[in-house]
Amino acid sequence: MPFEWKEDKEEMLISKLENFLQSQKACSICFKNFGCFSPRVIFVDIEKTETLKVLQADLQRFCKQELKLFNANYMELPFNPHLTVAFRDLKKPAFKMAWKNSVKGNLRESLVQRLLRC
């Protein structure tokens, strides 16, 4: 659920989200396919599991109750777990090369290596 937050309240947001996460069980995620919205967005689909559905519902409830974030249309939108790799910061000329690399697996290997380092 996209939202805007005042920069001077960022520490409070981080603290509340950290508290929320401490109450959650760790779970694995499985990356599936790369997708795009040409010519600026590249993303990786994540397998939608029951655990992720529960986490998303819990997080949505937390955001509404604890952070007072409410988006009336959000309930109508489907839950599509994904990891955005490039958004509007990707320039149009670089899109073709980035998409070609993601399809070939170069971006996939790089992304997995970076995630494993976390």
C-alpha cells in the first residue's frame, strides 16, 4: 500500500515497523519470474504463499490501526507480492539493456547474490 510520510516522523515509523516485525515469524520467499512495465519498471514476482497472505493482511491491519494509514480503494486491489528492481529511476535508453540482462539471468544472479549478503 503506497503512502506518504513526513520526514520528521520517519524514526517513529521505523520504530513501529520494527516492533511489528518482531512479532512476526520468519518466512522464506521464492522468486519466480521477471516482469516489466516497459520502458521504466522491472520487477521480480514472488510466489504467493499462505504465509505471505497472512503477513500482508496483518501488516495492512497494523498500518490502519497503529499508523492511521487508510486507503479506501486498497481493499479492492489484489495482493501481488513482488520486488521492484527498477522504477522510474531507470532511464528509457537503459531499459532495453537491463531487461535483456534480466531475461538472460545476469540480473537474477546479481540480485540473488546481493540479497544473500543481507
